[in-house]
Amino acid sequence: MLGSFLEAILEWVVPICELIAAIVILISVGIAFFHYVRNLFTPAEQDVKINLMSGMSLGIEFAMAAEILKTLENHDIETLLLLGGVILIRVVLALMIHFELKESHESVVKDKKDGQ
């Protein structure tokens, strides 16, 4: 009984998490592109890279949540290994984005301190 209830819930929750991930990434890309184009024509600069990486990182977190939830309904070892590989790749991507974001943020803070 609990298994069928869990499967029914996961049928809805997993696609919603994946959809949220896609929407967050698409919105982040759109906003980053808008700020990039705006920075071409105005002297006020905004760090487009930091904003884009923040959105991508958040989107990847939602996608990883969906993958983790998928493991609850799949019980054979081949599927679990495949999902584990996908999660590992997404974790590596999230870490790379995180460290790049941290480095970019530190660079912006340093530049602001040097400018004062």
C-alpha cells in the first residue's frame, strides 16, 4: 500500500522538480542575456557570470532532487547505477559552478575594495 502511494506521488513530484529545474535555468539564461546586452550599451556593469552561475546551480539542485526521488521507485541495480552516474555528473557540475561562482564573487569583492 505504501509502495503504490509513493509511486503515485512520485509520478507527479519528479516531473515537477525537472520542470522547475528547466524553468530556473531558462529564466537565468534569459536574465543573464538581458544584462549582458544592457551592459554593452550602458556604463554600469553587472556581473552577468555570477548571476548566471547562481541560477544554473539552483537549477542543477532541482534536477538532482528529481534524480534522487527517482531512485525511490526504481529497484533494479542497473537503473540505480545509471541514476547514480547521472547524480555524480550533476554533483561534479554543481561543484564546478559553485567554485567558479565563489572565485568570481571574490574577484568582484577584491576589485571593489581596490577601487575605493
